[in-house]
Amino acid sequence: MKTKFNVSGMTCSSCESKVEASLMAFDGVISAKASKEASVVEIESRSLLQLHRLQPLLDEKYQLSIYDISTASGLKNSHSKLQQLFPLFMILSYVLAGSIGLNIDDFFYQSFMLDFMGLFFIVFSFFKLLDLKGFVSSFRMYDPLANKWPTYGWLYPFIEVFLGLLFLFRENIVLSLWMTIGVLGITTIGVTKSLLNKTPITCACLGSVLNLPMTLATFIENIIMIIMAVLMLLTLN
């Protein structure tokens, strides 16, 4: 079967050769053809390829991402983007519905916000833990701290579980809110940089199980959580 991936960082024919040679070393890959003009590599393999398994084979300057025809050709394909982000929107809808359900009898906005943040962290950590190694590989592509300190990537899903439980059980709320601002703030810096540079990379918000492109939606998702944390801190003081 043939699979295409976007590749950033290729600037010459030598780069193409390096990418092709690196990918050919992967078990099951029959051939690899890279194009610096299109920022794409087409791989023929005996079985389905997973991006996070291939990325470690390449030099750090070359970043693989799920194939996006709009990136390769310069055309806009908003419908395709919405289709790719559909799982993210669905999961956020379930988190929202669950938060409303927990507070439907006696609705109070602070309680609702804490439940939303708690469920958000628990649900999103679950998807990361399904393939922890794959998550770490994707996450370090854009998170500044995970890139410099890989151990942070391994700890990140467990930090989310910890924060989620603290919010749901109403323990150490102020500490949890500050941790949320710090953790998501660091990630948002990396997300913002990727968006400004128009670097086509895979978002690790739902781990490596669902291949989601890094988009403005990812940035907005983080900003909403940070704003909620700031508002909670202001109302608690």
C-alpha cells in the first residue's frame, strides 16, 4: 500500500535522499520517494504505517505530519480540515454534556467550570495513555519543554490525570488552577509558534490514536482552558 506524509525541513536534493534512506530502514517499507517542492514523501509499504513510528528514524530537522493536500498544493480545503477535527469536536461535546449533567439539578457556574476542566483532563489523558510512546513522539515536536526534556512528555498524561482528579474532587483548587495555566501555557507557546510558522505537524492533544492536524482549533482549545483557570482564580480570591 502507498501512504503520503507531509515533511517539513527539506531544502535540497540531499535532504530528499536522507529522508528516503531513513524511511527505507523501517521494517516493511518497500520504497520511499521524497519531494522538497511539495514537502511530501510517498511510501510504499507492506502494511499500514503510523507516523509516530516513522518520525524517530528521521533527523530532528525533518518533521513528518499527516498528509494534507492543501499544504502540498497551496490550496485551501476547509471541509477536509473539519472532517479531520470532527473527533475533537465530538469529544469536547461529550465533556460539555457531562459537565452540564453533573450540575443540572443545582447549576452553579464555578462548579460547572471545575467539572468541565476535570473531565477535560481525564478524557484527554485517556487517549494519550492508549499509546504513551506515540504521544511522547508527537508531543515533543511542538511542546518546548518536552522537546528539551523528553521525560516531561512521559509525565504529561499523568499530570493531566492528577489535575482532573483534583478538579473533580475539589482538592487543592488554587494549586490545580495555577498548574493548569503553567502546563497549558507552555504547550500553547509551542502551538502558537507552529501556527505562525505554518509548520504542518500532528497535534498530540488526543495522543497518536487519532491523527489530528495542528490547527487554530487546538490553540483555541488551550486558550479556553487557560481563560477558565484565570477566571476561577479571580472569583476565588
